[in-house]
Amino acid sequence: MDEYAWPTGPGVPVGEAVRHAWSATVAALPVGAHVTGQVIGRQPFGVFIRIDGVPDAVALAEITAMPQGMELPALGASVGGEVFWHAHNCQVRVRLDEWRTRGD
């Protein structure tokens, strides 16, 4: 698989399921909530994360929140972070813990 491929595969929520579950996702993951999950996709602008315990949610950690000199987490990496926004395109925006502790 190409490192910068869009996330697909078993256990990766599809667009329609994500949109259908959006109200429940926002309720389950309020701004300020800490989440954990697995990196399911990498793009030049950030990583997509499958959130533990919320199967129809997708999070995005953008490089705009990444400290200079750090690398994007690898595909399959376990990560944690804080929800800081609910985007209009049904994405939960997350600032990763490793970016906060090394970038402050």
C-alpha cells in the first residue's frame, strides 16, 4: 500500500457510516476529550485515526499542530490526543499527545 493512500480496509469506517453517526460521534467525543486510536492513513497534511470505542468516527491530526522537526506517526501506530474541533466534513480534529509534550 502507498504510504499516502486514503484509509481503506477492514475496520475502517466508510463515508456514509461516518456521516450517519456524526451526531453520536460529537456527543461521545466532546471538545477536550482524550482519545486513543490507530493511524489508518497518512497524507502530506496529517494522519487519519480510527478512534478506539467509536467505530464510525474518523479523526484527523493535521501537521499544522505538529512541532517543527517531528515526523508523522507511522501507519498502524497507536496514538492518543485531545479533541479540539468537530469539522464540517464529519472529522474529529485531534492534537496528538506526542506533539503537545515535545512541541510546547
